[in-house]
Amino acid sequence: MMRKIKLIWDFRGEAAAKTAEHHDIHLNEYLEKENIVLEKTGFEVINEMHAIAFIVVDENDMITFRDILKPHRGEVFQAENQ
């Protein structure tokens, strides 16, 4: 089974949650424009001063997405039901 990689954009400060939510909109617009369907995208509020936007990609596609979208970091994705 192919590993999944979660590409992450970090946002900090009082507007972090709104910025992450807005960035998620742009990520989805890009995916729609390019006709790309991914398993999961979204945003999460870590705390009142830190939020993230993310996409989950197959490991073999990670470099392509990384080079185009320039995430801040990535990690191996663990699905909630594993």
C-alpha cells in the first residue's frame, strides 16, 4: 500500500485560523482547475495562534506537489481509522 504524505502550510498569529481556511480555498481551486482529485484537503486550528492548511498526496506524487505548491513542511499521513 502506497504511503500518503500530508503537505502542510503553517499560519501563525491572531488571524491564523482565517488565513488557513482561506488558503484551503485556494488549494481546492488549484486542484479543481488542474482536474486533480485527492483523498483529503482541509485546515485545522492547532491553537488560537496557530493553524494549518493541508493536502494529502500519494508519496510518489509528493515532489511534484511540493515543487508547485511550496508547502512549509510534510509528514507521513495516518488516516483516522488506522
